[in-house]
Amino acid sequence: MLYGSRLSTCIVLCFALTGCAANDLMLKRQAESEAKVEHLLQSSRKAEARLNEMSDQIQTRDEQFKATASQITQLQETIRDLRASQDELKARFALLAHQTATPKIEVVNPEPTSKGKDTGPPAEYVKAFGLYSANNFADAITAFEAFLKNNPQSDYAANALYWIGECHYSLSDLPKAKEIFFKVAGDYPNSPKAPDALLKLGYTLAAMKEKEKAHAIFESLTKSYPSSPAATKARERLTAN
């Protein structure tokens, strides 16, 4: 009986020890599993944070790209405008590079003379120029415009139109001055006032903060009239800028 009792006790102890070992193994595996899950969660959080960071970087670069694309579009539009202006000027002034004309002598208030090719400026023109010389620009504009209306084919028509532009420039009416100077150079390409009109057109554009267009006008002037006084002044502006 004693031997059987001891054997039973040993068997029970063996089962108990086996159960403890199995339980320890389960606890160990559970801990390992929890550790792996925690590692995966940490990796997932890091990946999510990195993904968010990359998303922010992509969004920032996309905004930068859009801004750059907008700037490029604006530059392309500016270049197209400049090319259009240059093409139009080249078309109008192509003949000027090989042509010269005898300049008219501007006078202020000489004795009135009768109209004629060899008798000097018409009295109506002289009166208008006298108003301009006296800084009476508004009345000078009216007088020059009347002269042009009455004498559209006069040898002094280009001069009269040029001085109208000068009057508007002096009155700080830059858009109108720009229009007039461009018209002088375009409508009277053989006039000695054409180089001066181009020069003042460049000045006007510069005053209007259209520096690139002004630069293009000055360059066109120096190429079309390399030996003119207006070209010398244009070169000075190009060098200064």
C-alpha cells in the first residue's frame, strides 16, 4: 500500500510539473506574440508618420510647381507681347535703315510767311510751336491738331504730331504720349522725327514701368539709326540699365 501511495504521488507531481511547464511555455509564447504585435504597431505608426511627411512634401512641391508654372506662363506672355511689338516695329521701320532725310529746322516765333515749300514753316504751325515753347501744352495740342486737320499732307505733319506727343508727355499723360510717338514712327517712317519718336517712346514705356518693352525699343532704335543723336541717347539708357 505504501509503495502504491508513493507511486500515485509521483504521478500527480509529474502531471503538475508538466502542466506548469506547459503553462510557462504558453505564457512565454503569449509574451512573444504581444511583443511582435507591439513592434508591428510601432512600425505601422512610424510608417504612417513617414507617409504623412511625404504627403506634406509632395503637396508643398506641387504648390511650388504650380507657382513656377504660373510664372513661366506670365513670362511667355510677356515674351509674346515683346516679340509682337518688335515684329510690328521691324515691319514699319525696315526701310528706315537705308534712308535719310533732311531735318526741318524748328523755329519758335519767326515772322509769318506765306505757305509754300521753300518759304519755311506755315504760320499755323509756327503759332502752335510757339505755344509749346511757352509751356502752354494744352493749347499747343489744340493748335497742332488744328494744323494737322487743315494740312494733312504738309511736310510738317510728322513734326506736328511729334510735338503733340511731347505735349502729352509733359502733361504726364503717358498712355496718350505712347500712342502718339508710336504713330509718328509708324505713319511717317521717312520723317527725321521717326528716330526721336522712337527714343521718346522708349522713355515713355520706361516711365510706365514697362522696362522690357522700353529696352526692346532702344535696341531697335540703335540698329535702325546707328549714327543718329537719338541712337546715342538710346545707347546711354541701355548701358545705364
